[in-house]
Amino acid sequence: MELPSTGGPAANASRRAPADQRERRRRPYPLPSDDADQRGDATALAATRALLRALTREEAALVLRTAVDDLGGLVVPARLASDDALPLDVSLGVGEPAVVEAAAGSRARDLLTRHLTELVNDAHTVANRNDLSQQQERMASIDALTGAATRREIGLRLGRAEPGDVVCVLDLDGFKQLNDTRGHAAGDDALRDLGRLLRSSIRPGDFVGRYGGDEFVLVLTSTDPASARERLAALAQRWQALGEHGTTASIGVAAVDDRGGALATRAADAALYRAKRGGRARVEVALAEDYPASPAHGGET
């Protein structure tokens, strides 16, 4: 049944405007408004500019796919493509290989033939650049010897610690003697093995970083001090059972309260030294007097 008209074309365009505006906000670049031949050139230029703003390979892939759509093509999995598909992989390695379909002799085919190769090349350049940037960022945040987070990352993580979390500070007993008697290569082997043990012992959401030398900081989320002490005692026993490095571990544990992770770390450090004085190879939980009145360092231990 045909419904009665409630207005002319202007009224219909007015009703569509909010949806069109929402669509533009979702796009990685603005869609050119004209339908003339210049639309293809404007679309390619807008996509190139959007690629320069892409921060990840996935963002670059989204820009490329949107440009293909705006030029009138259809992205399809390569395994489902017809023999007439344009022979260019537009997936950028995100998901399965994909190519572009457009009817032979169509205006879309002409536009894609003119612009697609250059757009794909630009997208690959951007994606590779972003991959390298992300790799360098990951390398800067990971200690090369132990695989734990770096000191900078420790400061950032402590800044996000919340009440209900626990901070632990671990230090090897006898590490200096190991270096002095068996050499620094033996010390590096011990740190490498300890880093591997710590990383394999934490849960998703927990954190382990190397503060320096043989000292490590752990943040255990949603954990009470008693449970943390039990977990860390078992970990220390596993380390001692390895035996090959001739070292043990002393650990201090402190709950994070509303004063933040930096104060909890200083309290854990005080508990660590109490463990050292108490005979080493121990886990001590911070006492109320171990918490300083105010942090001495904003986000670091």
C-alpha cells in the first residue's frame, strides 16, 4: 500500500540529514559531496590524507576499504572473487586476503583502475611504518634481559594501581656473591631465568617489571595481602628449588590503599628489608608503620 506523501524532496532530505551526519562521523575521512568526475580524485586525495593520520595497520586497512567503497568497488575475500576482480590484495594483512570487484566497463571500474594501485601502495607504506613504530614502542617498554617491563613502565603501572591491588618488591639474596664468584654472565643467566619464572607465574591483569639490578616489582590485581604472601612464598620456593644459581628470594608485600601505588611500593620495600634482616628467603607483609605519610616520588618507587 502506498503511503501518502508528507512532504516534497526537501522535506525528505531534511529527515535524512541526522542519519547522514551520523554516517560522516563514523567515516575515517569526509565523503566528497559532488557526483562529477572530480569525485574520484577527491576521494583518493581524502583517503591519502586519512592514511597519514592512521596509527595502526588496522586503521590503514579501514581507510583503504572505505576508499574502495567510495570509488564504487566491492571488497570480497580473494577465495570468492571472480576472474574479473582487480588483482590487488587490499587486506593489508588484516584478516584473510581480499580483492576488489567492479563491473567491467563501469564508471567504478575506471575510477578504481586509476586510483587503487597508488592507494594500496600508500596504505602498505603507512601500515609498515606503524608496525615499526609499535615494535619500537614495545622494545622500549620491555627489559631485554628478563622480558619484564622496564622501570618507566613500572612508574606508569603504579600510577594506575587501585585499592584492592597488592604491590610486591622482590630482591635476590646472594646475587652479588654470584656475580663475584661466577661472573656477570652467570648473574645474567639468573636474572633471565627469574624473569621467565615471574612472567609465567602471574595472571592476566597482573604486572611484573624490573626496577633495576636484581630487584623486581609486581602488581597483583584484586588480591589481599595474605593471598599475595601465599602466592609469592610458593614462587620463592620454586626459585630456590631450581638450585642452579645458588640464590634465594626475599619479598615484601603491601596492599594499595587510597593513597596509591607509590606509597604501597615504599611500604613493600620496607617489608622487603625486614625480610632481609629476618634471615632472607622470606616473604613479609607491610605493617602500618611501613607506609610513609606522603609519597616522596610521584609515580615511581
